[in-house]
Amino acid sequence: MILLYVITNYLTPLVIGNYTTKSTSALYIATNLANERPSKPYRTTGIGAVGDPEYICIDLGGSYEATFLGIFNHNFTLMQAANDSLILKACASDCGTCNWAAPDDSVDLTTLPSATCYACEGDQPISNHKNLWHKVDFSGSDYQYWRLEMIDTTNTIGYLEVGELVLGQYQQFPRGILDTPQLGAWVRLSPGRADGPEFFMGNQRTHWGQDWTNYYSTSERFDLVLTTQNDPCIVDAVHTFLKTVQEAGGKFVVVPDDEKPFSYYVMVENLRDYAERKIYGRTGELREWRLKLKSLTEGVILL
């Protein structure tokens, strides 16, 4: 039950030449995969078939170890048909010469983390989660070439979409008390999963009293709260975290619980007044940092 976060996305500095795809929509191109706007996606022109998957092959420009993959604002359906697949592969050879039928490493992304869905009452299809995440464990190996393969034969729309693709390394905050109650830290995301959506709507009322409304997109809001009691090491760690996040533009990925399938691509909305002293004492104090988070909106196209 660990809170994970990812700040650096290896795809962020890439240009169109770093991507090789099976198919690409003329409007929704591969660089949309890392534009920090899940509402402006990458889109294929097909749904893949056995032996002929839709794929995105990425040349990172150098070799990197990845421990996390996140897919945000996708349109995948069940991924449960006999020939459906969602696989991340890695290879030392380039996108054109690698034998992708037998890559150096691969991970099946259709398995949700840690059989989590027992807590959600039965297996949850991928379509229930607009955001997917998965730990990547390739035994510390570094790779320059990564390929995401997709086959979604039950997708009736006729194409596949990925709003944002995050490939990087996760870091973690233990949830609950560390060490001892006197020297511990407590980290929590409130609410622990999205349950208070914010809807962005267009609303116009005519002179005759008619209401014209349009739905545009959906977002979620959270508070990330870090509490510590008189531990300078934890204070320094929190300051480093805040500085790193804001220097990266205030956007990062948060996974509230590494045993659950929920993940969110968020930005920090408050730029000051994070810390508050909750309890004073002669030998210590209880401090709390509160970050106001908003998930990056999903649902609007071509913004």
C-alpha cells in the first residue's frame, strides 16, 4: 500500500523522428503522446489484428532504465478477446531491425496491478479505467528502443487513442507512519481515488428561457498531504520533492496505492503556502504540507 509518483517522462523531449508507428491519423500524430495534454491524443487508423498489431516504437535517443509505464485518456475496450493484447517491449536493436516477435524484454499490460480488482468486486475491464499504469521490471536493464503493441478487436470505433504516454521511473512515499510515531512521516491522497469529478460545460440561456448546454471535459481534484513530526530529513525530502515538481512545470503522475489500478496525471495548483505548523511543543512540532492537485482534463479534442 505505497503511494507512487513519476515526475520525469522520457518521451517529453522527443520529436516526430523519434517515433515509428504502424499507422497515424493525419491530425492526431505521435508527438501528442507527450504534449502534457491528455485531451489532445495520438490516434491510429486501425485496431490491430493477430500478427499485425498497431504499435508505437520509440527511440529515446539513448539507453534508459524504465520502471513505470502510464497510459492516460485511452479508448481501449475490454482487451479480453482471445487475440487482444497490450504489450510493452524493449530491444537493444533499433525499431526497424529488432525482432519484435522475440524482444529482449516485454511486459503484459493487460494484467492490472497485484490482482487489485478483488477489492473492486470482480475483475475490472480495462475500459473501466481511462488511465492505466504498470510497473516495469526488466532487471535494471537500459534500453533505447521501446515498443507499445496494441490489438483491440472489440473496439467498434475503428481506431485506438492514447492521450498521454509516460515512460519513466517511479518514486514512492510510504503511506502510514514510518520508523516510530515520534520520527515518522505520513503521506495520503484525499480522496484516495477519484470520486468527485468536475465537469466543464458550456451553458447558454436564450431570451426565451431555453438552456443550451454542451459537455466538454472532466477533471478530478485531490489534496496530497504530507505530515511529519520534527524530522529534518523528511522536511528536506519534502522541499526537494516540491522543487523538483515545480521545476518540471508542476505536472506529475500520482498512483495513490500501488495495489490498486488507479492513477492520475495531475498538476499542482497552489504555488505557495504549502506548509502549516499544526502542533507546537518544546522539543518539536507537527508540520503538514498540502498540495492542491487537479488532474489534466480529458474529453476535449484538438486543444
